[in-house]
Amino acid sequence: MAIVELKNVVKNYGGHKGSKDSANAVENFNLLTEDGEFVVLVGPSGCGKSTTMRMIAGLENNTGGEIRISGRDVSAVPPKDRDIAMVFQSYALYPHMSVFENMAFSLRLKKTPNDEVKRRVNEAASILNIEHLLERKPRALSGGQRQRVALGRAIVRQPQVFLMDEPLSNLDAKLRVDMRAEIVKLHRKLGVTTFYVTHDQVEAMTMGQRIVVMLDGKIQQVDTPQNLYERPNNMFVAGFIGTPSMNFLRAKIASDRRALEGESFRFKAEGARGTALDTHTANEVWVGVRPEHLRYVEDSGHGAGLENMMRGTIEVVEPLGAVTMVQVQIDDARVTAQLDSHVQVTLGETITLACAGEKLHLFDADSEQALGLEQPVSEPLSAAV
Amino acid sequence: MSTTAPISRASMWPRIVLYAVLIVFAALFLMPLYVMLTTSFKTLAEIQQGNMLALPEQWTLTPWLEAWGSACIGLDCDGISGYFFNSIKIVIPAVVISALFGAFNGYVLTKWRFRGHKIVFGLILFGCFIPFQIILLPMARVLGVLHIANTTTGLVLVHIVYGIGFTTLFFRNYYETFPNELIRAAMLDGAGFFTIFFRILLPASGPIIVVTVIWQFTNVWNDFLFGVSFTSGENAPVTVALNNLVNSSTGVKAYNVNMAAAMFAAVPTLVVYVLAGKYFVRGLMSGSVKG
């Protein structure tokens, strides 16, 4: 159990200037965890999330900055002395050893007495319900069982920090959901500070107490799942978190600095968002609307003139049972809307969609940063960045 | 159209031809072995009748005993047994040590990469293609300087040096596909450089160890050039002794003894192939196909 602190951590692979390795793989990474926190690093492939984790593990050296575990700067400490345990995507079980020996390996290297080894392995095995597998070789196990053994190997060491590098991505969809819940349960039980890397935003949202969203080696936002969803810092986070993705429409700001217009839509900026537009100099802005916040409006003929509505032709209809996904052409954008399944829509039909004003997101047309973010309802866990 | 319909006559022909050709070639390749074996069990008188392919009318073990214990090689008439053990003394350390070096090189070249690792591997690989003749004189000098000229120890050294290129190639290609995450996991578990090698990598190297052992064993055992160049008299390996045996018979050629001696010289490689042959093919494949 430990507090992990990353201060201005930089990774550069030292490629020649201009080559793809010359840019920083991770840039000025700052994060302070709470004791026993579950932190998820998420982002598209190549965003530096795994590199960051490998630097915490000590499998790669940080080019700059400090990494502190329980206050101790571990930048120059070899992996085995950092008091961490890591779970790998490929499980990385030693193929020639039994499950028991796999889990006992680290203890054996530390010359732990035999009965102590037995006690700790059995304890970990019972937590994970794999006692009956201890004599088997890894090749005789299913994917889910292997993953449990990999977790067991980490638990046995009783480390200060758990690192998990996409541990579920080799499992099939159903098992993944089960294991997801189980890892969360395990974390709650052991209370060990955990870093979890994934490219799957659903995994991140369901597991993380706090989520670090990364892109191109830079942190985009660090926040609780709810805040990421409700108050994304920028268009990348807004589009990355939530399925299906948020819709973005390019709108002109009317002279009253409140109305946001396109050819076939019209929104009104309210509250903090409206105030932000007063001081905003640009004439255009990105409007973001989540598919689940769009409503079908019975066409009364003059609907297009009202506030916070858009009109367009249905291009795709995907009934999913509980809900129906429709894609609607609004100006030059494809807008996805999640409608109740009892709403009857047909392909090619022109429909009107509405969105509550407080659900709108505004982003700067150039920098793509969020405009007029309201103060979060509850303070996020110890703020970083 | 039933799937159990008998195979038509026309479609059987290619198969018949195929098997016929295979059987003919198999017979052709086995013929020398057959002749050697039958000849070695015949009496000299029977051989002189001239029917090479016939089975012995009167089976005898005398040629085998003579070849092993009392045939004359040069001036000594002690058979090839001494030389056979010379070869054993050479082949075991040479194979074990060169395989270990190869495994170690492969480990470092794949899992502990350093600047210029490709060049180093390229140079080692180049060592595989240096013709034997080129190193004869320099090696003779080296053995002289080290005071191991005309000893089996000297031959062990020559074979280790020459074998490292191949063994490194085998192990490097095998370890290339060995998952790096396993190495990382071991590092986090607290294993150091040598612990990882001996406790993680080597135990998982079964197939490639078999390939390397077969390759090195046959090469070292069958070597003639180094044996004849760097040893003489009672220090020679069995291949050289066999040659001397055949050449030093005076008067009537004892074909049966020669054949028995040749069989003695060939048996160890045959045994290795029979015992480990199926692993050999598996091992050769496992380098290229991800398992």
C-alpha cells in the first residue's frame, strides 16, 4: 500500500531528430495517487500509457522527472527492488513450472522458508479460487484460469503497488466482463494501490476510481469517471469517453452571443457556457451532443425554428432491441442519436431531434478545449496536473 | 454423390506411382547399409566367392570382435576401441560446451540487446561460413602455443570454436520468438541475469537443445579433417582410425573387419538420430512457426 507520485516524468527513446523516435513518448507526466487508489491509464494505442506503466515498473528508465513510491524516488532502483508486482497482457506464466511454482517463484528467489511459501501461495490461491489448479502446468489451463494465476503471482508478493498492463484483452468478451468485476472486487479486498492500463474506455469507466486519459504522450485529463463523462476538458476526451461517441457540430455564434446556429440546427448556450461566449472572440464554435441526450420530437411542421433542435435525413437505422441507433445527416456532419425503440423511424425520413440545453458541450473551434466548464458538483479526488 | 464412394481407379494411379518411386529410392539408400551389415557377418572365404548381396551362409561375429579389439591400425593391433573412446572424449565436452555457449549468446543477443548486437551476430554467423581449410594452419599454431597439440583436448577446443557459430544461430532464432514478457515477469519476480537464463530460458529450450545436440554431435563425430590434421597415432578420433585401418591391411583385404569397424564408427550418430530424430524436425520447425 503506497502513494505513488510521478513528477514531470518524461520518456524519450532518443531517436535521431526528425525520426519518429525523436519526439517524447511520454511528456511531463504528473500524477499523485491516493493510498490504495485504483488508477486507470487509458488512450488509443501509442499514447504512452504502457510506457508510463513500464517506467513505474522500472522495465524502462524515465528520461526525466521523478517517480516516487511511498516517498522514495525509485528512478534508479531496479524493478525487483521497487516492491511492485505486474500482470501482463500475455499472462507471462513460466511454461515449464506448475501453477504453484509459478506463484512461488518470487518467494523462492527471496529464499523464503518453505512453509511460508506454501502458506502464502495457498492463501492467494484461495482468494482467486484456483486451489484445485495448483499442480497443473499453464498449458493445461484456460485463458481465464491463466489470468487468475497471473494475478495470483502478483498477490503472493504482497507488493506496495499492482501494475496491470491490459490484463483482460486476451480474454473473450463474456469472460472479460466477469474478470473485470473480479479485479475490482480483489482491489477492494486487498486495498493495494493499482495502476491499470487499457485502451478500452468501457473498462476504464467501470473499473477506475480515477482515470488518466492520454494522447500522444500527454495527459489530456485526470478525473473520476463521472467527471470525464460530464465535463470533458477537450474534444478528444469528449469523443473518447462514452459509446457511441459524442457528436460534434460546427456552429456560428450569433450576434447575441447566445444562439449557436447551423443551416439545419439551432442551439442556445446557457449558464456558464453562455457567459464564456461573451469573452470568446471567435465567431465559430464546436457544439458537442451525446447520442443518449438526443430526443425524438414529433414533427409539428415548424420544429426547426425552436431552440436546441436539429433537423436532418435519416441515413442509417440500427435497432438494438432496447434502443434504436439512428444516424442523421445534419449539415455536413453525421449525427448519431440513441432513441427509444418504440419510436418508429424509417430510412430517408426527415426527423427533428432535440437536446436539453444543459447537456450541450462547447469547444473552442481552434484549440478544441472545452468552453465554460461548470465547477464540478463534488471535488474530484486529489487534483493533479 | 456419396462421400463413401470408392476411390476411382484413375485417381489411385498417381498414389501408386508415388509409393513405387519412394520405395525404390528407400531401397537405393538402404543398400549400402545392407551390404555393410551382411559383409560384416560373413567369413572372408565367403566374401571372396563374390556374391555381395547374398545373406551370410554362415553367420560369424569374429569380424566384429576383431575390429573392436585386435585389428591392426598402423603398428598397433588393438582394434578401434581406443579410438572410439577418443571420439567419445571429444564429442561430449565439445557438444555440451558449444551448446551452452550458443544458448548464452542467443540469450544475450535477443534479451539483453546492446548497441551493435546485429553486427556481432552477423560476425558470429560469418564464422559458420569460413571454410575448414583456411583455419588449419593458424589453428595448428594456436594448439601448439597452448600446448594441446595432438591431444583430444585440442580437438575439443577446435570443435567448440567452430561450433559456436551454428549453435548461436540456432539459439538466437529460437529465443527471438521467446516472449519478452516472460523475461520481464522474471525480472520483476527478482530474478537476475543468470537466474533468468538458467531457470526460465534453458528449461524452455528443449526442442532447440535437441536440434543443436544432433547437429553438433554428428558434425564432431564425423569430422575427419581436423582429426587427421591435429592428431596422430593413438590420439586420433575413430574416423581417422577407420581410415588407417582400411589402409594398413597388408596382403588380403579383410572386408568383413573393415565393414564391422565402419559400423562401429557409424552407430553413435545413428543412435542419436533414432532417439531424437522426431524432436529434430519439431525443433527445426519451432524456430519459424510461433508456438
